[in-house]
Amino acid sequence: MTQHIDSLQPASLKNIQAAEAKLMLQTYERNPLLFVSGQGVHLRDEQGNEYLDLLSGIGVCALGYQHPAITAALQQQSHSLLHTSNLFYHRGTSELALRLTEITGLDRVFFCNSGTEAWEAALKLARAHAGMLRSQGRNIGTRILAMQDSFHGRTMGSVATTHKLKYREPFEPVMPGVSFVPFNDVEALRAAFSTDVCAVAIEVIQGEGGIHPVSPQFLAAARELCDSTGALLLLDEIQSGMGRTGRWCAYQHYGIQPDVTTLAKPLAGGVPIGAMLCTEQASRAFNPGMHGTTFGGNPLACAVAIAVIDEIKQSHLLDHVASLGQYFLTGLRDLQTRFSSIREVRGLGLMIGVELESEALARQMLQGMMERRIVLNRTHETVLRFLPPFILSRRDVDLTLHALGELLELYSTPPSQQPEVMAVETIPGDKIHG
Ligand SMILES: *Cc1c(COP(=O)(O)O)cnc(C)c1O
């Protein structure tokens, strides 16, 4: 039966809200904002208001909006081929694979369409790899050690390694064989590890978990334990990778190589793509037909990802992200010395979290930032999360720090003078999960 949505009605926020409420599965609690265009680091709503975007679509639009390198790649590719299927060759896959193997230090690539698919491929590879080792007479099991407060996506395998009960429980039984280890607790990791384990799964910087970097000791212990049995070290760089921390991969700050890594979010600057990369040795666990996807690595996604990587290189954006991130972090730590309501400032490059003393304050701060037309989000209840486009400027950071300072001043006054904490219903970025 046809649902009638009057197409002559202007596509106003109200109309769209009503149509979505009727037509779409209610999986998202969207913020009441209708963006119609973007340019550089700014978004524009349907009323012409301009917003400074410090979230970039949850770490995706690394080159901002309407970047000429991306529009050129999209235009060019649309004049030749969008899709071929993986039954045939096209020029983009090996060109992109060459760039990705160079920047990650890994040997081989599998392309897919999203973060969770990349992670799913990593989990399947870990199981298949252990099976391969067993067939060679090695003693290795099928268990996967994941971390508390982890986030790896929503498909059945990925969600099984995602810690939050709310994401997992309604779908049980999810993939069996996963145990969660307290993040950065070396003793707990050693205690949980055995020849039963085929993989240790870590986000180098936990994103949704509140911007928590892995400790060097913990990552080194995970590497050493995996080496001792042939288990694979899986490092999820879907949020932290592709230059977000000032290096191509966050693990490069630690001098530790994984067996497998996953990339997605900013890889093609807004065009859906994911990639799982691994060592030559691990790659032998996959034979033709064992894994695949229709869209994965299609000409369009590859062309745009190549353009994104080349632009990051040509414009020296890694250096820019590193120095601007340092500048941003220094500014935030200055704020922390002025306001005790800031518990902690964490991050690397332009992946930054500011932990506040309460959820109520975090909500207020987001509401205040929205009123100042600055888009960010809140994760892990009390943490303000910044994942801005790599092309952000010092001026944008100054503006942000100024707005944060003003709001903290307003909300951090002594309890007696403090304005009543309002239950805020809708805040930009407040209900975005990723
Ligand atoms: C976003 C994210 C994922 C899932 O990616 P999707 O594209 O949403 O499937 C997995 N791992 C990490 C660390 C992420 O941030």
C-alpha cells in the first residue's frame, strides 16, 4: 500500500519529522536539526543558519564539506564506472590497496562498505586463522578477548565484541566465545589469556567508550601474549585511523604493529567504505569464496578514498592534525585549570574527549554549544567528544575554547548561584552513537 506523503509540501524540518515518524524504523533519536548543505568546516540548516562542525558526521567528513578533491573524484568516476562487482577487475582496488598497505605497514586488504563489516571480516579471519593453525597441529582455541567499554559495530559478530549490554542483550544469542577484559588492566589481560584465545581485540583509542587511549604497557602485553601462541592482535582503527590522531594509524604512536587492523569512517570522506588489513601470514586463512561482498571496493568508493588519501598527503594534513590537536588539547587543559568541573581532558590529534563532573553538566554544555551553533556530541554520559574535520583552523579552535569557557563559567558557579539544571530533551550530537 502506498503511504501518502504530499510531495508538494516544502521539505521543512516539521514535515520530515512527521514523515520519518510514520515511515522509518525508530532506531535513531535524531536531534531536531535539518542540514541542507555544508562548506569547509561549516554546516547550514534549512533556515540558513551556519554551524561550526566539530563532529564531522561522527569522524567521517575528514576533509569537511564540498572539498574539491572529493567532488572532482566523484564527478570523474560518475563518468566512467560506479560498480563492476567483485567478479571483475577495475583500476581502483589495487591502487587503493597499495596506498593502504603503505600507510598501515600491513600486507593485504579486504574491502567492504562500513566499519562493522570490516570488523566482522577481522573476527572471521581470526577464527579461520586459528583453524588454519590447528590444522597445522598448533594448539589454539576459538575464544576472543574484547575490552570493557569497547565499541566495534552492530552486526552479530561485531556486537558480540561490543561491551554495552544495551546493544547486545536484545539480540542474544549473539556470536559465542567472547570474554571482556577490563581495559588497560595488564594483570586481568594476562589472567584471561590462554591457548584458548584466537584473538585480542582492542580499539587503540576507545571512541564511544569516552576517548580512552590504550596504555603502552597494555598494548605491549597484548602483542607479547598474542605472539606467544599465534593468536591475532586485532586493532580497530575505524574511528582513530586515517590521520585522525596525527598519524595514519593510532598504533603508530606506540610503535606496535597489529596482525589485523580495520579502517572505515573517514576513509572516503563520506562515501561508505570499510577495509580490513592484515599480515601476509594471517591472510592465508582466507581462500577464494570464504568471504565476500557485492559492493565492497567498488570503483566509486575506491576513487574517492584514493582522492582523500592523496589530499591528506599533498596538504600535509597529518602534521596539521598533530599540531592543531596539540593546540586544542593545551587550550582545553588551560580550561581545566580554571574549572574543576572538567575531570579530565584526553585525546590525540583531533580525537578529543573532555570528561565533565556530571551528566547534567555535559547535557547543559551541549545545549549551550548548540545555541552558539557549534556541533559536537556527548559519549559515555559525561564526555564531550570532538571529532572535527582535519581542515579545522586555529581560529575555529579559539572560537570553540572561548564558547566552552563562557559556558563553563556560567554553569560552574557555586551551587547556591547555579541556575537550575534543566532536563534537556534534544541537543545536537547528544544522541548520536558511533
Ligand atoms: C563507528 C565504529 C565502528 C562501526 O562502524 P560502522 O560504520 O558504524 O559500522 C566500529 N568500531 C569503531 C571503533 C567505531 O568507532
